[in-house]
Amino acid sequence: MLPIRASLSALFFLVLIGASLLVGADAAVPKLALSSGLLLIGGVIVGRGPFQMSPRLLAFGGAGGLAIVLSQGGGGHLVGALPDLFALCAAAALVLGFASLGAETRRLRNQALNGIGWSLLLVILIGVFGYLIDPGRVLGAEKSFHLSRLTGTYLSANSAATLYGMAACLAVAGLGRALSSDQPWPERMARAGPLPYLLLLAAVSALMMTGSRAGIVASTVGVVATLVGLRRRFPWRATSGVMLGALLFGSLIAALLGGDSAPDRVVGLGATDSGRGLLWSACLQAIREAPLFGHGMGAFQTALSPHITLETAPLLSQQGAAHQWLLQWLVQAGIVGTLGGVAVLLTGIVAGLAGLRDQPAPTASAAALGASTVLLLHGLVDYGAEIPANLWWWAAILGLGAGAARRPATPKAPLGDSGA
């Protein structure tokens, strides 16, 4: 059974990579198609393996899901909301599927964690390569600040920054797993293998090249959260020093690759007024129009249109999102759907972080803590959490965290080899 489940997890990775390459699957057709694939794969994995998530937690998340559907049905938006509802169901399938994989065996859990890492590394390298060979950049054409930022495989640098920040947290968690033993430092560092080092270097470099101030801050906080989750697992001062050195080295490489964009963005030079205040004010007006059930998922621009004036049109006419995940949910799903969304969100987070109670904490749970911090914190001021690909990568990490916290009854592992 294990080879079959390992093959199914590989299909998960292929779909996630495809979603990232299709500009985050942030369009109705790829959203529906890829969500259907993830639902099918997740259903098969859960049906063929152990499943030990708390029934109460599942019931709480299920009630939240029903509230989301009710908000769309009650507002008469159910058909138009199908792509987003499918994307949310696909995220749930990823959590449950990877939780099932993580609960099977330690070896399968580690393979899945490495699979996520290699897949993210591939997505990052493809995005950076496309940026470096851009004809305008190669020929030295003058571009505005925002057009010179790395967007990777996405349309927005801020959305890409969220993905890169989560990847950095995963890399730091992987290093923590390898560096937690009592072996001499050279042996510990060799034990990690190339993946955590390559992923950390690529993620931090790409993150700096996006020039996303909020993304850099959220990712830094996420890495610190990951270290806090791992702190019982390895010598805190020495190993956190190694992590900090790796981050600084990645930043140096980023400065060499990205020119002036990252430093300018961090200090605010050349940045233009993003109109967040105007956008959020229009969102509040739209929320007051349909407070209970919202305007429907996928109908953000339609909801915003009546509140755009001649003065604000240049800034707001092309806005497809609130750049604040809570406002986005209130506009589209109202109070009922937002409460349901928060319930689903808390279900995934509680399940993914359950392993932090263990001593030492599993690597996957620490990675889930860091990735959750990046996604939710950055999503307070930028558009990133709503991108399906970002949501799905996060769900995969949460699922492994949940699986690591629900270990099967196997002989106790030696100290220093406590799994992912």
C-alpha cells in the first residue's frame, strides 16, 4: 500500500506545481480543474490509509464549511461561487490527505515533507529564471519600480512573496530537524542534505527580489515563529545563529541579483501610494450593503463598482481584491460566511499545530506554525492568502503537521529522530 500512497502524494505535488505555474490558479477554469484533481487524489489517499483527526475538530470545521455554503446560497450567489468553494474544498482535501500520509509512517511523512520542499524549490527557480532572462531586463530597458519587481510565476510580487516566505519557513524547519542531533556540527550540517540549504537560499533571495516590504516583515516573523516551534528540538543559541547567518547570506545574494529594488522598497524609496485607505473604505461601504451573506465569492469587483468615484477610479477600477483577507471575506461572504471561514481556518491551524505539544516538536508542525504566520500576517495588508496555489501549499504543510501529531503505534524512536 505504501508505494501506491507515495505515488498519490507525487500527484499532489504535480498539481500544486501546476497551480503555481498557472499564475496561482487564480482564474475560474484552472481553479475548478485543479481543485477537482486535488479532491480526487485526497479522497483516494484518505480512503486507503489511517485517519486519526479529532472528530470534534472535524465537526467544527464541517460546520464552518456549511456556514460558507449557506452564505452563498442565502445571498443567491451559489453558482458564481462554485470555483472558490471548490478551491476551499481542495484545501480541505490537502489537509486531510497529507494528514493521512503523515500518520502512516515516519518515512512516508519525511518523504512528503521533502517532496513539498523540492516542489517549492522548482517553482521558485522557474520564477527567478524567467525574471533573469526577461528581454527588457537583459537589454537594460528602463522600468518603473513595480514593473521591475520579481513576480515569479504569479502576476503580483506580493502574492509571490507569501509563497517564498512559507518556503523559507519550511527550509528552516528542515534544517532544525537535521541540526537537532548530538553529533559534531560538521556532521549535523552534512546530515541535512542539500534541500534545506538550497530552498532557504532560493526562497530568501526570491523574497528580497520581490521588494515586498510587508512580505519581508511577515516572512521574518514567520521564520522566528518556526524557530520558536523548534526551540525544544535543538541548541537554541548556536543553531539559531546558523539560521540567521543563512538568511543574511541569502539577502546578500538577493542584493546582487535584484539591484536596488529590495533596499529601495524596504526604506520606501520610489514607492507609490497604493491607495489602501481608499480601497478599504470602499470595502466597508460594500459590506454595509450586504452584511449577512455578502456579494458572492468571485464578485469583489462587482461589489466595489458602485463605490468608485471619478477621483478614486484610477486607483480602484482595476482592484480585484481587498488586499486584506478579513475584508475580502466580509465583502464576498458576509458575516455568516466569514464566521464559517474563520471556523475552517481555525480547524486547519489547530490540527496542523497540534504536534507543538510534543517534546520535541515535529518538524512539520514547526513549519506549519511559520507558514501560518506568514500567510495570515502578510494577508492583512496584501493580496496573497486568496491565491489558490498559496492556500493549497499552506494546506499541505498543515496536513503534514496534523499527521505528525497523530503518530501510529510504532516502537519508540531513538532520541533525535522524532520524525517530521
